[in-house]
Amino acid sequence: MTFPALSALVRGAMNEPSRDTIFALSSGRPPAAIAVIRVAGPRARAALEALGVKVPEPRRVGFARLRDPASGEVIDEGLVLFFEGAKSEVGEDTAELQPHGGRAIIATLLAALGRVEGLRPAEAGEFTRRAFENGKLDLTAVEGLADLVMAETEGQRRQAYRQMRGALGKQADAWRERLIKALALVEARIDFSDESDVPENLLAPAGAIARELATEIAAALADGHRGERLREGMVVAIAGPPNAGKSTLLNRLARREAAIVSPYAGTTRDVIEVHLDLGGMPVTLLDTAGIRETDDPVEMEGVKRAQARAAEADLVLWVVDAREDSSVAAAADRRSDESGPLTWLVRNKIDLTQGGSRGVEDGGAAGGTDGREPPKEAAANGAARGAQNSDAFEGVGRGALRNNEQKDWSNDLLANVVTRGLRGTSESGVQCTEPEFSISATTGAGVSCLVSALERQAAELLSGSEPALVTRARHRRALEDALAALARATARPVADREDLLAEELRLAARALGRLTGRVDVEDVLDVIFSDFCIGK
Ligand code: GDP
């Protein structure tokens, strides 16, 4: 995909001999087996020669000793590649060195390159910025690339890759071309309105194009914000009264010490965030401070923040002590605003509800404080008493869990199954589907069931049958602007007035041009490239 207009604009700058040649370490932090150092700009070839490298044929791999330009001493050896101007990813001569990834090697090579005339270290995102300026990538592809590098889950990776390959950019270009056709019809009508042999009705086909485009753009916007949400992840706030076991649950879900678990009420004063990968879908868990009435100013601030975060979440897990009376309705009521997010009720501590409170007590020694390693007896008690077992099988059957999580959860499931087998108990009557769950955060009973439900919810919220085109608020704004202009264009009496119609079509085309970065690009470039790291 190229941008003729834009590349023509910057081609002058590119060919200027004064354009800097930039270099940077593009691979990750050393030490590593191999490093990749990139050099791009008019003196990329000269940079290789300065290091004593015989420049390989473009796009062919060479092997070379890399020498200090001053002393001639060999610094290291490795593969070397060279790409010519327009055929390179950056759109300018680009050299790539692949030495060993040792700190001293990299430092010495970078210092040596810095001493080559016309070379300077690249700024963050500068290679990609040049690719954009040289018409190699449009703005949505640049954003896709940034997201691809940052993607933490499969779902995010897929979406980012599609965006980098031009899912939205190509569509926006196609829409814009059709708009320009419509505009040409209207302008022909304006130009030749006095001449008698101009077809009378040029406005009708222009109007038809505008209506079609409006329908298509509206359909792309009606995606439940899936694309943006997939970038951010489904936000799940764990809320509820103090001491209900929120932090313990968060730790169990996160498999690490993310929140301090304490037997004293009100210890979690801030909002703690944990990122999970559930079946390829990103989920951000928020542990909110115990929401309760308090006079302590520090705690009040925590409560305020917790309420604000919980109100913005996609889902609230309202955790209560299973020994207390509660219901989903009551949980939703406890939240300050009625119109707030979806709420699931999680009755925790079921290990204490059945057959008396043998075993784990709140904060008692048996409970442990890390929420991860309950003593064997407590785990057995919890597993035997709870009805976690049906969900254990469900989790296994669905093949729901992946990667590291999978390992951990599978162990958990296995433990549950084994315990059940030994004890031979299978109790029913415990809620295991949304919106109500019964769990023990300490023993893990019922947790796999909750995780499966979270995974289903994330998949429903973040992925649809069609991949989303809109993945950023910036895209949405631009498409909404285009749609608004099209709506005005197709509304009477504008549709009958050539000059007004032309103006609205022009505005719509401009909005689409902003989306791909053909117009009005300066305002957004710095924001977009601030997401990039050096070497990209
Ligand atoms: P939070 O204030 O809601 O975050 O509650 P914590 O996670 O700090 O837990 C309060 C106390 O309850 C701690 O002593 C935990 O060990 C204990 N606890 C949490 N979950 C369970 C559970 O499922 N069973 C039992 N027996 N104790 C639990």
C-alpha cells in the first residue's frame, strides 16, 4: 500500500543529502543470543563500509566481520543485510547487522556507528515514522504495528496484525474513492449547470453513493466498541464489603502476590490491577478497596477511587461472605449507580458454610495469608464440601485455559478431581453460572467455573463473528465525522443544493483522509509515535 500524494510530498526531503541516516538497536534488551541493529537513510551503505563490511547484494544475506572504523579491530561477526531505498520497509536504504547480542558488542557497535559521518541515533518510532512519510504505511497500519508489538494475547495479536495489513486503511481508501466519484458528479453539475447538454440528473447518483457509504460506515461503527475493547481488555472490578475475600480471589486468579491479603478490614486502600489472558482475550482485574463507610480520609479516597473504577468496568464481581445473606439484586443495589455495569454475585468462603466451620477461618492460621497455598486439610475440606467438581470438568472439557494459566489451572482442576475421587463426594446446589457463583478463594473450589464464565464473557464482549475495523477512539471519531457529513449530505434540502452537497461530501472525504493520514496529519503524529520504542 502506498500513498502517492504523501510520498511525492516528502520525496524531496528524502532525497536531500542532508537527511540524517539513523541507527538503533531494534531487538530486545541485551544480553541475548543475537541482536539486530538497523541503519536507515542515505548513508546506510557507507555505514556498512565504515565497519569494514562488504555490502551484500540487496535482499541477500551476507556474513561479515564488523570492525572498529578507527582501529580496524574486529568487534564481532554476524549476518548483514542491505535493502535498497523504495524496496525497503522504511522506504530508504536500510542496513541490518545481526551480531551476537552481548552488551559490550552492542555498545561498541553503536558507538562506532555514531562516529560515522551523517549518522545519528534514531528517536523512538523514527524508522516507522519514515516508513509512513515515505508512503510505505498509512496511519492505521502504523497504529496496527504499534499494537502488534504491544499485543499480550492471541486476540489482540490477530486484530493488530489485520490492522497493520490495512484492514481499516484499505476500506477507508475505498470509501474515500467512492466519495470522490460522487463529488466529481456534483462538481460536474455545478460546472456545467448553464449548459443545456449536461445530463439533468447528476445529483441522484451522487446521493445514492452517499447513502450507500453512510450505511456501510454506520455498520462498521455498530460494533459494540469490540475493537477498542480488545485493545484495552475486558475490565473486571472485584468489589464488595471488606474482608469478603476480594484480594484473596484476585491473588488466586492472578497466581501471584498482587494484593496484600490481610485479616484486618480495609487494608487494600488502592486499586490494584492485574492482567490476565483468558483464552486469548485480555482481561484486566481490578481489586477495589473495601467499599464501606469510613471516616479515615485515606480510606475515603480509596473508596472513592474504587467506586469510580468499578462504575467504569465492563463487569463487577461483587464478592460477599457466603455465610451472609445476599443476592444479585442486593449486590447491584449496593453499587451506587443503577445503570452501572453488569454485576455477578460471588459468594466466597464456601469452605466455611457447610458442615460447620472446621478448617479455614477468616485470617486464621489455617487460611494462610497468600491465598494460594491453603493447608492440605483445608483444601481437602473445601473441595469435599464445595460443589466445585462439576465446573472442574467443564473447564477441562472446554479446553478453556491456555499457556501458563493453563498449567496452573489444570493443576487446580486435577487437584479438585483427585480430591473428589478420594472423598467420593459430589454435592449440588452451589451456583456455578452467571450471575451467581459460589467459591472458596482459599481452597480454589468453584474458581475454575468462575474463570470459564469470565472467559465466555470476554469472548462475547471482545470478539464478534466479524473482526472489528475500528480499534481506536481516533478511528471512531473520524468515521463518525464522515458519517455525520454524509447524513447531512443526504438530508433535504441539502441534497438538492449542489454547492452544499459538494461541501458535505468534501468534509466526509476529509474525515476519511484524516483516518489514513492523508490529511491533517501533523496533530496526531506525535501522539501515535509516542507509543513506539527506539529501534522500531
Ligand atoms: P478483602 O478485604 O475483601 O480483600 O478480603 P481478603 O482477601 O483480605 O480476605 C479477608 C480474610 O478472609 C483473609 O484472612 C483471608 O485469608 C480470608 N479468606 C478469603 N477468602 C477465603 C475463603 O474462601 N475461605 C476462607 N476460609 N477464608 C477466606
